[in-house]
Amino acid sequence: MEWFLFIIGGAVIGIISGFFGIGGGIVLTPTLLVLGYEPSQAIVLSLMLTLGSTVTGTMSHIRLKNVNGKLAVILGMFGVIGSVITVPFVKWLDPINGASTVISIVYIGILSWFSYQFLSKRQKEAKAKGVSAAPLIGLFTGVISSLMGVSGGFVMTPLLSKWLKLDLNKAIGTSISAASIIVLSGIGSYLYAGEALDFRHGIMLIIGALIGTPIGSIQLKRFSGVSVKKMLAVLYMVVAVSVIFKMLSISSVSLGLILTSVLVFFGILIYSQQRTKRAVNQ
């Protein structure tokens, strides 16, 4: 039964990953922390899942022609640098029980900021910064990836959209492609630092992600860029609030918020699919 639950969990997160281009760790890491995993264990397990979802997501988005290959390589290379320099910091925090607090604060701050950016109507249109901003985006994403156990797509996607003015679908495809390189380096860095890998659970999650991610990528075409941004903003807010409850030791509410947001997301996908079918049949 355990293997079945992990595969289903990986598939669910894979669908979310393929749809938003965020890797899936943004949901899995806080969930594992709520369930009692040590921070470094949660990060590595989340990175393993994320590797599965980013690789399959990359292949799907390449077929959909949503990937800027040159930009993805630049982002990935600088992301590796950010990832490698962050792992020793997390390993240093683990023994003094500071990693969970730092990770939680970073989650709350970054997710709240991006959620505001997506929903605010008063914000000024950011000026295009050009490809010269790509190394900075990649470096920052690498740091966030190894600190939070995520692909970093939730940071990269909005920055590519706002700073480099990429079409949202192109930003998502390029982001998830670069994230594959970053996540692989993160796993390697944790292994080098002596962290044990939970291969059994990790492989189950990856199998689930391999199933779910292409499904999420296909669903994206039925939604406008504006709708996707609003849905992503709400997801960010929910996860940020769930992390706050986790820090207050109200784990049941934290986990409940994450599960509810996932159910609502799938409800929206099912409703959209049914509406499309009705329109075709009329």
C-alpha cells in the first residue's frame, strides 16, 4: 500500500509540475516537513521527485516547442553554481536544528512576494532586462533549489516572464528544462556532502512524476496566461500560509491546506476538460 501512495503522490505533483513548470518540490518539501522528515532528508527526497518531473516536463515542452535551448543552458550552468555553494550551508544548519526554520522563512517570504507580483494590479510593468540577466536568475534559482528542495521553477518562471518578457508558455518550458540541470547538481551535491538517499521512496515518487508530468503539460494549452498566473499565485499563497501553520506547530491545518488546494486544482482541470468536450459536441 505504501508504494501505491507514493506513486500516486508523485503523479499528482507531476501534473502540477507539468502545468505550472515549477518542478513539484514546492508542494512536496513542506508536506514532508509537516509529516516529520528531517530538513535535509525532505530536500533530497523532493529533489529526486523533482528530477523525474523536470526531465519528463522538458521532453513534453520540447515537443510543444516551448523551450529556448540556449537560454536554458545558460540558466542551468549558473544554477549549478548556486546549488553547489548552498548545500554546505544546509548541512551546517541541520545539526543545530536551524534548517527547518530558515527553509520555512524563505518559503514564506519568496512565495508571498511572487504571489503579490502575480495578483497586484498596481505594479509597474518591469523593463525588459535582456539575456544578460539570465546568469543572475540561474544563480539565484540554484540557491533556492538546494535550500528548499525544489526545481526553482517557481522563481525562474515569473522572472523569465517579467524580466526577459518571454511568453508564459515559453517561460515555463525553458524554466523546467534549466531546472533539470540544476536539480541533478543539487542531488549530486547532497550525495557528496554525505546525505543518504531514500532510494525506495524516491523511485516511487519519480515513477509517479513520469506518469503525471506529461498530463499537466498537455492541460496547459486550455488555459490563458492570465488564468495560469492567477492559479499559480493562489497556490503560492496557500503553501506560504501552510508553512506558517507548520511553524506554529499546527501541522494538521498545514497539511489540510495543501491537500485542499491540490483537490481544488484538479477540480478546475476536470471542469475545464468537461467544458471543452461539451463545446466540441455542440
